[in-house]
Amino acid sequence: MSVRNILLVVAALLITVGTGLLARSWLNGQRVETAAPAPEQTRVSAYVLVAEIDVPAGTFLKKEHIRWQAWPDEILPETYIVRQDGEAEEVADQEVLGAVVRRGISAGEPVARGRIIKSEDRGFLAAVLRPGFRAMAVRIDATSSIAGLVFPGDRVDVIMTHEIKRGKTVRRASETVLSNVRILAIDQSVNDQGGEARVGKNATFELTPKQTEMLAIVSDLGKLSLALRSLAKDEEELDRLANSDEPLAESDPERGKTYTWDSEVSRLIWRPSSASKDIVQVNRGNESKEQRFNKRQ
């Protein structure tokens, strides 16, 4: 074999061995990358209270307004409301439920303590009241307050029951004097340990200056009762909100429009007749009016 052939054979062997070593090194590198452990996941040790939806200023916070958002293990601002991992949501919620929003909170934004105010805090009513409105308290009992099921933020109708003297006849009637009135505060509490409830004796309403004067007289004329309004809107209210610049705004309280005489309730009570005029009771839906006609001679 010539020297040239020997050199070619040696070169071929070297190339083969080098290629094999490079291939082996590449395969080993791929195995190391595949077997590398996954990066450690961020550990969550706390949950921060955030707004579930846009909450405007003056809103009484309820369960549907808030949610707990998992937060990374890092230093949190002291103003954030935090629930530690393992703590029951029902317990943590008590810090904010029933509080009033000072300034509007956007959906997903943390609920900071400086953005809400509680009923026991100084300046609570001033923060709740809308500009131009007044706060006025009236006496209530278990019956008039619907067995203690009326809470701050609810809207009610104020109904007065009283006696009306007409000559020697005493009539009884009830009338809705104010409708869609917002409850600002009510001094009642529930003991969640013993299950005992203390029904409040006073309810604070949000009214216009004129309506506060009306309510002062109404409280002295007869007995007051509260009728709780549904959270669902009727067609008229939905139409108003749809055409309003503030779709989340509630309508203002207004004077009631309906009344009921005792004779409409009991068939045993006769409607008194007039000496000079006939009285005809005209009922249209929930409204009742009296029409007077001169008697024929």
C-alpha cells in the first residue's frame, strides 16, 4: 500500500471519530436541557380585595361588588385589604360589607381603606349624602321596618296610616307619602354567634330639604311603615337609566301618588254620604279618587 493510501485511510478514520464525538456531545446537551427542572411557580400567600365591577361613589358595598384576587408573595401597601391564605372569605368580608365608597373604584382595582368609610367612622353620613340632600332619622319598630330586614342602601316607600275626621265620622286611610327613599343607616345588629338580632329603633333617610319637612309632619300625623322596594327595575325606571348620562345613578325620592280608604279594605265599613253632594269613589289601577256631584232635588 502506498503512503498516499495510508494517509487517506488515517484521515478518514480521524474524520469518522471526530464526527462521532461531536454527535455524542450534542446528544448529551439535549438530554441535560430536557431533564432541567421547571422553574419554581410564584407562591401565593395572600389575597387582595378588588372591585368586581365599577363601583361609583356613594355605593354601599355588597358581596356582588367585590372579589378576592390572588396576589404574589411580595410586600403589599398597608392600605390594601388583605386576606391571608386559609382565612375564610366570609370572615374577611366583614371589614368592608356595608361600608360606603368615598371615591369611585374601577373593576379589578384594589379596594383601598382610604376609598371607603364605615358606618361607625366619623363623617360617615357626610360621605354618603349626595350634594343637595339631607339626612333625617325617624322612629321605627319591628313591624314598620319589615322585621328588621331593611338594611343601609335599600330603598323603601314610606306609608302613613292615620285617622281623618269628617264631621262626626272618623275615617281611616293609608297613603304613600314618599317613594324610592334610600336608607342611609339603621341602628340594628345581628349576633352571628348566638343568632340573636337586635331590631333598630331609628332609620335614617336621604331626602331633599322639602321632603324632610314633609316627613317631620307625617311622623306626627300617624303611624309610619316602610315598604321595601325590589332591586329589579320596572320598565319606566329602565327606560330612564338607558337614556341617562349616569346609568348607575338611582332616581331621586319623590312624593307618593296612591292612597287607600278603610272602606276599600273592609266591606263592613260604609262610605259616609254628604248632605249636599254625592260622592263616587273612582279606582284606576292603584290610584283611588273621589268624585263629588251635586244631589238632585
